[in-house]
Amino acid sequence: MSRKHFLYLVIALVVLGGAGLALFWQDIADYRASGAKIGAKLLPGLKIAEVAEIRLQDPKHRVTLVRKEKIWVVQERGGYPASFQEISDLMIKLVELKVTQSEHVGASLLPRVELADPDKGEGGGTLIEFRDGAGKVLAGLVLGKKVLKKDPLNPLPSAKDGVPAGRYVRVVGAKDIVVVVSDPLPRAEADPGKWLSKDFFKADRIRTLAAGPEGAEPRWKITRAEEWGQWRFAGGGGDLNPSAAVAAVNKLGSLAFDDVALDPGKDAVGKPSVIIAETFDNLVYTVKLSARGKGDEYLVNFTVKGAPPKTRVPEKGEKPEDKERRDKEFAEGRKRLEERIAEEQALANWTYSIGKRELEPLLRTRSEMVAQRRETARR
């Protein structure tokens, strides 16, 4: 190579290096301007105390969570109480989340990581907007595809990625900047039913339980003389399966719903069933179950009536010091029960959607409540 050619090569390298350096510093400037520094907070300017409304939207669902005085409500469910725990957990997470990766992604490539606007359909992400009491947007972002990693419990080299470890996020207003955070945020969904408060009625200390068609004699009725006594059919008529009885009673103390029905009248089919539970606290729970559609779901209404006893029945041979302590415990327990009844009566204004499997212990026929006798083995 001649000296002349060598000088040309050096000059070319200097020019290319300078251009590359310029582009490098341009990228750094854009990166710093975006605020998406690795280790920086995802939403550094968001103040939780100022948030009065949260909107989530994906290609299929939309939900608006609104703060009303001391509670949050789900607007798309007629103002039904929202889960404060779920809302506060989401806000705290997003305020504390830090960027673990940042890169420029053009608008045409956003659907690949599910970060397009949700109204675009395919490739759309989950838009989250935080607003103040006047409706002003405080912050917004789009949650995209989840980042997967290999299962740590499967050390084989052939193990495929399958454990959510993070998520792609596009901060609204940061043009072309896509970041990755170390939390997959699985509960940040736009389905209104996912944000409902799951507090429900709890029928406990049941004395009698009956189930049957509305307006007719019950299919079965079970009773017990004392709280820890043995269940039996009211009026006799067969040996009761104790497991079936306990399952039905326990279900009324732990029943969970899936969603709230806004227009239940048009969805109900067939004749409703009615469950009536009378408790040792002088309360009566009446639960109406109506099949919804094909019967995989039921529409459920309930009422709770009555009032707990005002005084305690003293035990035989009770000592004065024991009486004072037990009277105090009784008064405290009655106060808690009255507060729970008031909350349950407020929830009774709604109709709930509950899966058939959840209600199965209460839907059994009388023959399914009868104990099956074992056949005597032939000699």
C-alpha cells in the first residue's frame, strides 16, 4: 500500500469515527432527555395523594376506578366498591418501579412487544392513566409484553423461557422510548370484575339450612340442636351424609363471587332456587340462585334479617369474676357482629355472578345429601 493510500484510509477512519461519536452522543442526549435511565424510577413525578381516578384499557376491556370520599369504586359496575388493597398495591408498585433496560423502538415496531395503543387492536397493550380530581392526566403508560425467563427449578439446558420476570413498558410522552421493568405486573388488568372488592356475606353459626325451588317446599332441610352438634334431616326421613351437610354449611361461610351483574333480569333462565339459613345469632340469610345462560354461572341475590341477642345467657354455676369477663366478651362480639350485619345489608343491594362449581354444595338434591349405605359383602 502506498503512503498516499494509507493517508486516505486514516482520513476515512477519522471521519467515520467522528460521525459514530456524534451519533453516540446524540443517542446519549436522547436517552437522558427521555428520563429512562437505567435505575431511574419509572414514574418519578407521580404523587399517590393526588390520584383521584385510574383508567385502564386494553383491546377488549376498559375500567375506571374513582375515589369517592373514603372509598374507591368501579364506575363500570355502577359504583360498586373497589378493592383498595389492589389499587394501592398497583400505585405503590408503579411509583417504586425502576427501569432495568431502555431502548428506542419505532412506532411500527411497537405491536411486536404489545405496546401499541389499545384501540389499535392486535399488538395493543394495556393503557394506564392516573388523573386528579379535575380529570387532568398526571401520568400515563402502556404495559406491553411480559418478559420471560427460564424456570429456576428446571436446570436442563433445553428448558424454555416460561416464568414472567418483567414487562415492556412505554411511558406516554416519552417518544419512541421503551423500557423494561423487573415486575410483570400481572394484576394490572382492564377487566372491571378484577377490581371489585371481594368482601361478601358470611353466614356462620348456622342452626338450620334448607334448599329448594322458590315458592315450594324445600328439597332438603338440615338442623342441629347446638352449635357443635351433629347435623340431621329436619323431620327425619333418612340418614344424612355428614360430609355433604358440613360442605353446604361451610360454603355459606366462605362463598366467593366472580363479578357484579348490572342487568340481571335479562340473563336469568329457569326457576330460581332458594337457600335459607337460620343462625344461633337470630339471623336469617335468604339466598336466591338463578341459572345464567347455559347454567355454568348463577345470578345470586341475598338478604340478611334479624338482630343478635342483646343479653347473654349465664352458664350454670358461673362465678362472678367469670361473669364480668364473659359479659364484656359478649358485648364486644355483639358490636362486631352488628357492624358486619350492616356491611352485609349494604352488599345485599347488588346481584352477583358466581360459577356453578362454587355453588355445588348448595345445589345438591336430597338424594345427594343422603348417606350411601355400604352393601354387606356376601359370604
